[in-house]
Amino acid sequence: MRKTVGLSHKPLGDKIMAGILGTGIQDGLLLKPIHYPWAMELYDQAVANTWFPNEIQLGQDLSDWKKMTDEERHAIEFLMSYFNPNELLVNKALAFGVYPYVNAAECHLYLAKQMWEEANHCMAFEYVLETFPIDREKAYAAHVDEPVMARKEEFEMQAIKRMTEKQLDITTTEGKKDFIRNLVAYNIILEGIWFYSGFMVALSFRQRNLLRNFGSLIDWVVRDESLHLKFGINLILTTLEENEDLQTEEFADEIKQTILDAVEMEEEYNKAMLPKGILGLNADYVNQYVKYLTDRRLEELGFEPHYKVSNPAKWMAAANDTYELVNFFESTNTSYEVNATKPQAKSDGPVSPAGARGEAEAGNEINTGNEG
Ligand SMILES: [Fe+2]
Ligand SMILES: [Fe+2]
């Protein structure tokens, strides 16, 4: 399950760090020298990406909403019902399962920014709930009442409970495995597969000239999430590289099987979201995208692709592409350099504060025209 991504793990300067895992009580109180430059780069990028939900006006989208079919509105309500509690669930996974077990201060900086971003996503989806005539009580209840959502949440809760209700000793092989299991659950599966499948459905409306501003909100969420994913994957790979006791075939098989089980849960969920399908989109289409995405996640972790299906939604961003991930760590990141010179990331969408100031926008905006 190992994969080299050109990361530098060698201690710099005089300060010797035991590794990325630890309490952070000693090493984590001093930022320099940086031991994990990728975490610092991600922090800088995340700060440059800062945005606020009220920068986007949803008035036109409200007119679109009134024209949409019941099935289309059901799909959006379903997504909002799912996204909202799960943004907060990610923060619990970070607070209880990641932050306390990571040594490096640069990782703590990034995690603090990510936690604010998850809070911001929660508020963005609250804004959507307030704007569209969605029954909040029903939307809030769905993650418990809707069996396909409850099943996904129960899976995530198991990982979080393992971190909070059990005494976790990060110095033992079993403790380190639980740390990785939690990361795989909230980062690879929830953020990297389940959320992306929802983003694709949400953005499909813009392909038909509907909910364009909502689409911009989702773009900004995706931009954040792509960095969350990069951080999580690098944390997993670094932990595996630094801990030989985790590099067993048995553990690799367990991780892969967990990911494949999550795909099965997602297939059932998408059937409930799109029972009859909507124009240009049905559950089979979404589930093929889920399998395509899952293969990318497996490759990023060093596995062979499992499903080997083509991408049915080529209009979606290449943000989640393996090559983007590798390119991110090259010394000259051309996509960021290019975007840094553009005052606007998109010609027809709102501009975040970073964009308005001409600062670097993440090079992972949704590419609706084509995909490499
Ligand atoms: Fe989020
Ligand atoms: Fe996230």
C-alpha cells in the first residue's frame, strides 16, 4: 500500500522529530524548522482560498427552484440533508481522531484551518436551507430517518467512537492502525468518495443552466475539499512510510475492503436520491462516477484500480485526479502560478476574497468544459 510521492521526511536543522505521530506536546509547540513541507504548502493554499457564503446571492437559483420538478428538488433536499450533519462529523473526526495524535506543528496549523472550513461549509449549507423552501426539520431528521443515510453515518460513527471511547495508544501497532482506519473513514471515504459523488450531482444542475450560483458555492466547497483530501492522503502515506509495522498485506487488504464496502453503501444511497432519475442523470450514472472516483482514491493509496470504469461525468473537475495530486508536490506548481496571475478564477462566477485580491486561487476549479 506504499507509494512514493516525493515527500521529504528527513528532519531539518537541529530539531529531531520522532515522526509524524505523537502528542505534539514537545515538538508541536515550535513551528520551525518545518518537517513536512507539504503540510505548510497546504496551509498557505487553504488560507489563500478563504471565502464566505454570503458572497454568493441565490436569488436567481430560487427562481430556478420554482421551475424544477419534484424529483429534482428531492435530489437537492437529499444532498442538503446529507451534507449538513456530515460537515460537523468531519470536524469531530479531526478533533478526536487526528489532531491529538499528530506531532508536527505545521499539521496542526492545517487542521485548524480545515476545521474552520468545515464550519464554513456547514454555514454555507445552512444558507441554502434558509434560502430555498426546504423543510429544515425534515432535512435535519433525514440523516436518522433515511436508512441509506443512517447506514453511512453509522459507519463513520464507528470510526469516531473507536477514537473517543477507546483508549488509543498511538505507540502500539493496533493504535496506529486505528489512527489509519479513522483517516480512511472520514477522509478517503467520506470526503474523497461520498462527498464528491454529491458534488457531481449538485453541479449537474449547472450543466443544464440551473442553480448556477449554488454551483459556485459548491465549487468553493470542492476547492477546500480537494485540499482536505490531499492532506489526508499525505498523512496516511507518511504514517505508513514511517511505520513499517503497518506495512502488511493483511492491513492493506482490510483498508481496501473497507473502501469497497463504502461503495456499496453509496450505491444504495444514490438509488434513494434518484429513484426515477432526473434529466441527464440517474443512479447508474452517479454510481459509475463513484466507481471511477474510488479507483482514483485506490491508486492514490498505492492500490491497483478495482472497477476500471470510464468517467461518465467528464465535465467534472480534474481536481480529484491522481496526476493533480502528484503535480501538487512538484517544486513548481504551474496551475497555482497560472491562477495567481488571474484576478478571477471563473469568468462567470462570483470571486472569493482571495480571487478579488488577485491572490492564488487553487488550481482545481470545476472544469465544466472538458477533462484531461
Ligand atoms: Fe467540508
Ligand atoms: Fe472536508
